[in-house]
Amino acid sequence: MPSTPTIQRRSYTSRPGFTLIEVMVVISIIVVLAGILLVALGTATDSARRANATATLNSIRAACDSFALDHDSYPGVLPETALGEGLRITSSQNAMLHLMGGYRVYNENTETTQKPAYDAYKQAAQDENRPYFELTPTDSVTGVRWNLIVVPSRIGEGPLIDGKPYSPYYAPKDSEIAYNITGDNNYPSGVNEAPTIVDPWGTPILYFRQGRSVGPMVGSSSTPGMFTLDGQQLYLKATRLGELGFSQAQSQGVGSRLAFEGTNPGGIGGGGSSSDPTDEQARWLTLLLSHPAFYDPNQPTYGTPRSSYMLMSAGKDGVYLGRYDGPVDDTGSFDFDEDNATHEDLDSFDDVVVYGGG
């Protein structure tokens, strides 16, 4: 008999797959790795920006030192004590003009020798239809009246000093220049018409130049100091500044330890002018500007200058010596007690500081 064909059934096995738990584990691993990568990239970016900030400050320092070799003084078209609050021109801009040109200046003592160049410069700007602005500040210490004209489009041509033209001492990158930096409606229109040198976070670089060899480290209306806050207030009182748009002005416990806004108690210890530095401002500025080896904590606003000038970047937080940066107390909270502050505390801030001039 013919054999009955045997029907062979193919055995099928189920294809391997992933359970929901396995999928969730893989996703969790990917998220963790992505987080680690983002942190690493962020750290690398911050480190690169900090290195760039240091390089920018060192470039400005080299320009200032080169300027001093030629002219036996550090750059600043106007005396620091003629800058007022820096609403029209800041201390940093004052120095950059001297390094880069684009201005003419005279005072009542040099009117006969330097006013003709001033008038010719103004006339040329008018003939060429170039925007310009003029300032007529008075030195708060000497009473000397100054006249300054700035033609922004000519900044970079090199300065004219004692009737002699010089090549520019400093040539910033495009990324290091910004205009109308504060975006602050509290200041009058036309403010900050000169360009500002900024750090990699878009925050202006502060420039403190020594003006006297005696007195407290930071001056007041009654006692002129070796350094002054004149020319810094446009930045230190700004409510929005830099890439992050943070406020420098102190309000509700935030802002810069170098800034003050509100009812000023009248400077150090009270009783002075409303434009005088407060205890907090004077203490931190003295620590920044003084040499740690020649500083007496019993005289917290006096000392020996560390150098002839200081350049300062606010760092990645965009706030100069931010109140939410720096030293911490025993509880792990930020320490706001300036009375016990030391030079070592400066290392705990993210600000980048360069000194020059010896």
C-alpha cells in the first residue's frame, strides 16, 4: 500500500523583542549619557570663554603698557574725576579712545594749542556728514573744564597726542565691541554713543586707573582716593547687562557687591555724599585693588595698590562680584558680611581680573 504522506509542520518560534522595562532602561541610560555630555560641553564652553576673557584682558593690558612706554602714563583721555557717573562716557571707553583714537580734546589750560585741532576735527565730521558727540565735563577735584569730541566712525584711526598722530595701540575683534550696552531706559537718550569693549559673555570690561598716590584706596567726596568709582556707574547701576541681561544694581539681595541703588546712607559709615561708596563697595574694591602683602584689616579701606590699573570681566554669571557668588558661610549660604572679607575670598568668585602697570 502506498504510504500516507506525512505532513510536517514547520515549527515557528517567536521573534525576540524588548519588554517595556528594557526599553525604559535603555532610554534612561541614553538620558544619563546625554546629561553627562551636555555638562561636559557646558564646562568646556565655560572654560573656553574664560580663556578668551583672560586673553582679551591680557591684550588690553599689553596695549596699556605699550601706551605707557610712549607717554609715561596709562590711557584715559579725561581724568577719572571728570567722568562723573560715566553716563556719557565710561572709564573703559575713556581708555579705549586713548588707545584707538577717534577723538579730539582740550581743556582751559591747553585751549590755545589743542582747540584748533578740536575745531578742525569737528568741522571735518560735519563736512563728511559723520555722526559725533561732544562732552564738556568738569573735573570734580581740580575744577578744570574739559571739551571732548568723539566721532565713533573714526575710532580705530589712532590717537593724536600732543599734536602727534600715533598708530592705534589696540585693535579689538568685532566680537569684543558692543554699542548701547545697557539697554536701560533709566539713562538719558544718546547715552553710550562710544563703543564698549566686552568680554565673551557680552558684559563690559571694567577699567580702574590709579589717579593719586595717597589717600584711601577708593575716594569719597570729602577724601579723594587713589582710585574712584567715577566713570563706572553706567555699568554698575544697569538693570540689564551682558548676554544674560542680569541686573548689576542691588535689589532684594541680588546684584553686584560693587553696586548700589536706593537710599545711599551717605557713603562709608554714613554722613557723606549720596554718590560716595558704601561700606560694602569700599571694602570689596579695596580688596580688589590693594596688594595682599601690604594690607591691614584694621584699616579696611586703605592699603598699597597692587598695580596702576585693573581690568575686570564679570565672568560667566555676568555680574561683577555677584552677591550670589563668592564666599559661603558655615551654613553653606553665600556670605554677605563684607566686614570679615579677605583677599582669599576673591578667589571664590568667577570674575576674571588682570592687573597691570606694576
